[in-house]
Amino acid sequence: MDDKIYVSYNDIHSAVKRLALLVTASEFKPDVIVAIGSGGFIPARILKTFINRPIYAVGISYYGIDNKPTELPQKIQWIDEVQQKLTGKNILLIDEVDDTRMTLSYCLEELLSHHPQEIAVLVIHNKKKRKQAAFPPEIHRYFAAFEVEDRWIRYPWDAECIEDHDLMAEKTRKAMKEDTQ
Amino acid sequence: MDDKIYVSYNDIHSAVKRLALLVTASEFKPDVIVAIGSGGFIPARILKTFINRPIYAVGISYYGIDNKPTELPQKIQWIDEVQQKLTGKNILLIDEVDDTRMTLSYCLEELLSHHPQEIAVLVIHNKKKRKQAAFPPEIHRYFAAFEVEDRWIRYPWDAECIEDHDLMAEKTRKAMKEDTQ
């Protein structure tokens, strides 16, 4: 039995739409979207359809040259030349998953140093597990589409064959439905 | 009759996979992927699955403050602090569509000023139409998954309802099959 959580593109699209409605219904009015790459790129682009704000991309990796894992995040790309524009702004920071919380916390600290008005965090999946980092105290708003067990999540953009992936995502949906019945 | 071309996420995923095979089979060995945002974000992230290279994002918009259209592209985000790292590198520049060719040409000129080894262009759709800008003479490689008529292309990430969109994409696929029979 494959214990991974498979998610289809349409699952992601619908989840982002639901999150956009939650954000819109909240009192938080984002001025800009900041996408953490590369996992946040696709959710961020979909969110732009429902919350039409400019997207700034930041690239973070836990792999250095030669694909060797690194302990701390490495900046692939940052937005230094734009960051001063973030002062006083409401930022919606997006990633696909809140796993150990390390990447999100790192990005939040970096962004906070430029004195935005507020930063809210939006993810598709939050893994219910002990986090290795805490959010800075300035963070009060957190939007997650799914609260999931600490299992491996297979996103559609990582699929070698998208048709096979969709069959597995169908199984995941059925299993989750049974769990909640 | 709806004359637009509807494309599903799985259509995009499979098209990017085919393009990745073409790139891999060519003599062009990309060092980095540059995604033109926001349309290039999703194809670029999928491409990363098949060609594992870092993604740099650039944001380009033809809409200024207050969503008013502008004649020339506006930089939402650029990669000044990274651009020097592009010197001598093979760059694969990605966007979702080659329409008027204005955005691609603008980005190519900007990137060429930093003396990369070579830049190749990759798009999902090329519209067969008179282009308003030409590629710089340094550009020799061009990968497009589909050559299409000058019709409105509806991408999945812009869908209000992804299920309705998929039904339309199914119709587009059927119509295109009939065209080629």
C-alpha cells in the first residue's frame, strides 16, 4: 500500500480557489504575493487568478552545488532590489507545504527586516508534526487548505507521468473520503 | 461556437515533458531556467521536474498601476543581483506563449546584455501570426510544443472553475484531432 498523498492539478486549483475566498473574506488585503520557489510558483500563479496582485518570486533551496543537501536554506534568487518596495505593504507569502516550517520562517524573517505592514502565510498543505522552527511573533494570519498527517505528499508538477499520477490522486481522494465517514 | 483554445493542466504537463525530451536530445545543455512571470511560472516549474536546473523568475507586465495597459513591458521583478551570474551560461528562457513576440524579445535583449553563452527559447504555444518584434540574431534555438492559429488561448491557471474548463479543453482536443484527420 502506497502511503503517500497524491494531489492532482485540479485538487490544487480548487484548494487555491477556496483559500482565495478565505483571504478575501478576511480583513487582510494583500498588496503583493511573494512566492517561495520552486514549490510556491504554481499555487501563486493560480492565486493571482482569484486575487489579482503582482507576484514576486524568491528562490530557496536546501541543495547546494552538485545537488548536495545543505542544512540551511540557500538563496537561489532574492528580491533585494524590490524589497524596499515592500515597506508598509501587506504581503501574502505562499508555499506549497508547511513541513518543518524552516523555509517559511527563514523567508518571514528576511521579509520582516524590510518592515512590511503585515505578512500572512498561505500554504496548500500543513503537516501536523513537531515543527523545527517557529513563526516570528508578528505573524497572526495563516491559511492552509489541508491539515495532513506527516506523510510524503506527491505534487502533480513532480509527476513523471501525469496520467498515472492522476490515478493515484483518485485513490488518495477516495481514501480520505472514507477516513472522514 | 467558442473559438478559443482551451488547454488543461495535463495537456500542459505532457507538452512540457515532450519539450524537455527535445531539449535533452538537442546539443543545448541549459545551466539555468529563466521563467517569464507570470505565464511562464507553471511551465517552468514543470520543466524543472524533467530538466533539473535552478529557476530564476522575472516578472513582466503590460499593465501599470491601477491595471492600466502600458505600451512597453514593465518590470515587476528582475534579477539584477543574479544577472552577473548568467555570464557564460546557457539559459533556457520560458514563457507560456509566443504571441506578438514583444515580451520574449524584450527579455532576450535584457538577458543578452549580460553575455550568456547562449539563450534558447521554449514556449508551449507559438501563434502563427505576424510578430511585432523579432528575435535578436543571437537566438538560434526555439522549442514550441504547439503551432496554433491566432486564437485566444485559455490556460488552466486562469480558470474560474477548473471542472468547466476541463470540459472545454476536452472539446478543443476533439476538434484538433478532427482537424488533423
